[in-house]
Amino acid sequence: MNLRAFFRSTKFRVLLCVLALLTGVMLYSVRQGGQTDVFSRALQTATQPVRRFSSAISGSVNRTLDTYFKSKAYRDENARLRDRVAELNGQLIGYDDAVQERDALRDQLKIKEHSADFVLSEPCRVLMPVTNDMTGSFRIDRGEADGILLNAPVMDSHGLVGVVTELAADSATVTTILSPELSVGVTVLETGEDGIVEGNLKYAADGQTKLIYLDKNSKVREGNLVITAGTTGLFPYGLPVGNITETGIEESGLTAYAAVTPSVDLSSLSSVSVLLDFNGRGVARP
Amino acid sequence: MKMKRKSRTTSEKRTRRRNLLRTCISVLILLLFAVPMFGGGVQPLPVIPAVICIAMYEEFYFSVFCGVLGGLLIDTACFSPLGSNAIYLVCVAAAVWLLFKGLLRRSFLHYICVTAAAVFLRCGLLYFFTQVLMQNEGRAVLWTNVLLPSSLWTLVTALPVYWLFLPCERFLRGIPAGNDFRLTGRTAE
């Protein structure tokens, strides 16, 4: 069949119709935001059993392969951890001081007062990471039917994990703070400086995220604690985000940045909670 | 005077049954190869070689249908905007069908070359639309950590896909073992 004949044939017209239909579906899907349109939900729900099955097999195979291919890395890590335990045993002498400091920080944060108004979901099991995503986004086993809300913060006992970005009836997708798609207004606890935590693929590869828009003369230092600022009404004030591990000046020379290691170990999450409500939710604070 | 249609011969009935069976098996193989994509983490996308295989051997409308189905499966597995991969795979299916209809011989070498082109073109487009346009910092890491491993795994899975499709095609089209269309470049239609 020559090309001219093909372009004049019914086949080509049908192809154009199919492409137009798919473009319409895609635009509708993109316009919905959070990919929570009817088609996506239906497909997500329909493929849920396959997802679980595939995830179980994939996890099992990965664990088996891991044992064989990373045995040397585990041995090294074991040795390193033994050294660390010895070092920590030495530091136990200063433990009481550390406890006092922690209590002081807690008072400063007013975590107790703030968390008293938290309405948390039932614990959600982490089903599986999202395919071909390097920012650690994952699926949880609770969805709209369990009262989970779109854009609700997701946390565990150590701090902020991410937000719910896609909802199906019985599952949801969580985008983590490593993702460039997520921006969180934060404050550095020790210095009171404000900034935005926004994921970055370069840092995500090392399990870190990036704090941007700090003042050029920022006094932020390694080890400082980053907490949510609670200014947008999307996140409560004082939720731990992570600790600063590195600082620098942006290429433009106008602002400073910092690498932040999340308080939560995102690579080994098994259960999280969704923050459904808190005082000041949906109210922007100056 | 209205002509009464002659009842189908046994041979016609057998051919229809075979075609139906071949279509069902093709869709089943496509769905089977979609399962690994739902595993999470860095995964191959074996649906792409499966769609290419179907487009090589089957008729146009069925190839386009498989392109839509495969694309929607990738969209669902990777949480990309619904329809984006479907558009791409429909175009790939139509292009492959045209290529093997008029230009290329049906051989393993051509199949693997076309698959590699389709897989890496998808990566390029994905990278361009999600990273380059958004000017995301550190985007090169995406290549080394996700796109390249996933593409290479997809090419590896292209082998079992081909070796599964080929016997089905041979058997259900009734091609004698000696008449290998990898060598002749023609199907027994």
C-alpha cells in the first residue's frame, strides 16, 4: 500500500478519529488535576488486583536478588553500624542533656498542643512504589471510601511524608517531599528563616530534598531542623520535615539553598497516616 | 431477485475460528505482559514490544486497538495522564503496520530495531515533556536511574515477547514449519 493511498483511505480517517478521542481523554484527565478523573479511577480500581499480585511477586523477586547481589554491601553496612553503636554507647553519657534539649524543642514547637487537634486516618499500609518514579511516590491501601482527601498531608510518627495526589475508591497515590511536583512552605526552627522545600531529581537520587529561597546571608547550618510553616492552610504548623545536611548559594547568586534529609526514612515505609483535619486547615496565615 | 447467501464452507469456518483464536491469544499475551509493569519501582514496559509484534503480523484496526489498550495500561501503571501513552502507541502501531506492509521484511532484526527506536523515542519524549519543558534541576539523573534501565529491560523482554508471538502466528495461520516468514517476509494470508 503506498502512502498516498493510505492517507486517502478509511483507515487513516479512523486513525485520526482515535487520536482525536485519545487527545480529548488526555486533556480532560490533565484538566482534572490529581488524575482523579472518572476514567483513571475506573482503570485504577479495575487493575488493583493485578497491581497487588504484581507488587507481591516483584517484591519477592527483588528481595531474593537483593540477598545475592548486595551481600557485600550489607556486610559493610553491618560493620559500619557496629561502629556506630559503639560510638552511640559512648555518647550515652550525654543522654540526659539530649533529653532536656529535646523537651525544650518540643515545648518550643508546641507539638502537643498542635497535634491534639489532628484528625488522622486509620493507619494506611504502603502497597507499592509507583512504577518508574524515582521520587519515592507510592500507593496506599485506603482511598476515598475510607475518607481520604485529595491534597491531604501524609505523615508518620517522625514527620511529613508527602501529600495525597491521586484518589481511587480503595487506594490513593502519595507524592513524597522528594518530588519536584510538591512545594511545601517551611521554617528553619533554629533561625526562624522561611523557605520552600521543593524536590529535585538530583537530590532525590540520594534520598534528599531541597530547601530553596533562603536569604543569601542565611544563618542556616548543617543539622538545623526544618518544620512546616503552616502558612498556606494545607499543612499544620510544626510538622518535622527534615534536617539540613548541606548549604550553598544558588548559581544565580541571589538566594541560598540547603539540602534536607527527610525526618522520615522514605525508602523503608510500611505504614503511614493521612492528616484529615487540623486547626487552621484551609486558612492561609500571614 | 435476491440472491440467497451460500452457507460457509468448513474451510471458511475453520479460518474464522482460527482468526478469532489468534485475536484472543494476542490480547491475552498483551495483558500478560502488562502484569510486570504494575509491580512498582523501575520496571520494563513489555507492552511496547507486544504492540509492535501485533502490528507486524495483524491487520490495521486490531493493531490500533492494541495500541490504545497497551497505552492505557502503561498510563494506568505509571500514573501518567490517561491517554498520553495511548496516543504514542497508536501512532507507533500505525507506523509499524505501514512499515512492515510496504517497506520492511518481517524479521527479528527489523523487529528489534523498530522496538529499540520506539522505546528510546518514548523515553526522549517523556524526558522532553516532563523535564526539559519544566526546566527541572538535576533532570539528567532521571536518565541514569529510571529511563535507561527501564528501556534496556524493555528491550530484553522484547525477546520473550517475540518468541511467544511467533509460534502462535505460525500455528494459527497454518504456516508449515519450513515456510518461515522470517525468511520469506510474507505471511500465509
